[in-house]
Amino acid sequence: MSQRRKFIKQSLLGSALLIPGLSTLEAQATPVKKAAGTKPIILSTWNHGIPANADAWAKLKETGSLLDAVEAGVRNTELDLENLSVGLQGLPDREGITTLDASIMLGDGSCGSVAFVRQVKHPISLARAVMEKTPHVMLAGEGARQFAIAQGFPMEKEKLSPKAQVEYDKWKVTSQYKPIINVENHDTIGMIGLDASGKLAGSCTTSGLAYKMHGRIGDSPIIGAGLFVDDEVGAATATGLGESIIRICGSFLIVELMRQGRSPQAACEEAVRRLVAKNKNIKDIQAGFLAINKDGEVGAYAVHPGFNYAQATESGNVLIDAASHFKA
Ligand code: ASP
């Protein structure tokens, strides 16, 4: 387990937080698997899903807007200085530059995303601006940055966070050209939610793979790969090695499998099965999926053990361990 993961686990276990609108936070894994029929419900990937869900829940209660909620939730993670996989404090590419990817989607098909964007603290809000203020779905690189400036987003200094700098300096000693993939070095936040009226929305934001090639874009900003939402069926999001997820169009695949009648759990399992079949070196690849259908049933599954997610409902905000294709 990475030091960072250990730290988060310890700090969560060491405290009981009160979340507005939620009862006492239970931070340990629980056997609760499904929340069938529970609305509203907000789900997000990894331990950082707990504080993200809390912010999303508070926003949902405040504005009644699920879109506001899924944006506010992952903005929390984008500011989390402990997180080396989301936001400008994330680990850089091999040139030492941090570039961010994010997407947001509503169940009516509205969506927006940004990829390979620099100096923007909240790429999720920029993705929302692409959705709401342009005729496009996706902006990348310098164009995305120019759009951010035009929209009044502040430009942050290009300086690695102290933690990222230490890690990057260590990495430079070997500077392995191929990205180092293991089950620990990716922690994208993907969030999906269902509101009381049965509408769905989702968001996904990441600094991507550590030490990626400059210009590399992962699954997170690609609608259908890192995130897909359809009010007729459900929603899905992904975390893990983006290339493996793009190859099977992971989130879209899960929603389509649910449309054909599979449960969210069965759909996630089939997506992992296909991912395992279509990717070489699978022992070095971690990927996990999280899904919900319009009835509020939840599914989650990963290639390797270790993937977990946070689930917020009226009765609490809990961390749940997902099952995996390969066993410990
Ligand atoms: N999915 C992200 C990407 O490939 C990485 C991650 O989940 O941390 O960019």
C-alpha cells in the first residue's frame, strides 16, 4: 500500500466526521453492497470519495442541482494537497509538467470535457463551462487554457507541489521511459449520482498517469471511456490505466450492458472481463469501474484487489471495498 493511501486510511479511521445532511461518517469498509431504490445517492471512487461525497451532498441539499453537486464534490479532490493523482498538485508528466483531464455529463446527453490542460486549478469547472458555454464537447491543450482565461479562470503558477517535486526528483533518477503502472499509482476521482427525481449526472477529474509522455490524454476526459451517463439507463465511471479503459470504451460499455438488462454489478464485471482479454501485461494494469442504474442499484469491480468507493445516501457516507477479477 502506498504511503499516501496508508495516510488517508489512517486519517479517515482516526476521525469521525459529521457531514451536513448525512449521519456520522463511517470510514471503514462495510459489507453494504447495494442501495437499491435509494435516492438520492452519490458514489465516487477511492478514499478521497468520502470528503468529495460530503461536499457533493451538501451542495445537493443547498441548490437541489445534481450538476452543481457532482462539480462541487470533485472540486474538493482537485484541491487535496495529499492527492498526487488529481489537480495541479498531481504528479507531472516526464517533462515535469502537470497536465489535467476532466469531464462532466448529465443524463440528457449534455457533456463537456477538457484534456491536457495546464495551470487551471479546477478543470471540472472548465469542463462544465465547455458544456454550457460552447457548441463543443471537448477542448484540449492551449485552446482549453485560452478558453479558461477568456472565462475568467485564474491561471496558476506552473510549479510542482512540494510532494510532487520530491516524487518527480526520485523518478528522474531512473527516468524509465515506459509509464510505471501498478495498482497503486492512479487515483482519479470519478463521481456519479442519482437525484430524488431520478435524474443522473457524473464527473471525473485527474492529473492522469504519473510520468506520462507529454501530450498523453487518458480515459477521464473521454465521454464513454472515463464517464458515461444516460437518464434512460444509468451511469458509469472509471479509474485506472486510461489506455486499457479507452480500448474497451469502458463506461459506455457498462451503460449499454445495463440497457440490455444486466445489473450494474454484472455490467462492471463484464467490462473488466473484456478489459482483461484486450490488454497485455494485465498483471501490471489496475482499472476499476463504478456504476449505478436508474433504480439506485450500485455495482463496482476492478481488475486487481484494492479498489474501493464511497457511497453517500440519506443514511450515511461509507467506504466500500469492491471485488476484483484477480484475487489477493
Ligand atoms: N484514469 C487515469 C488516466 O489514465 C488515471 C487514474 O485513474 O489515476 O489518466
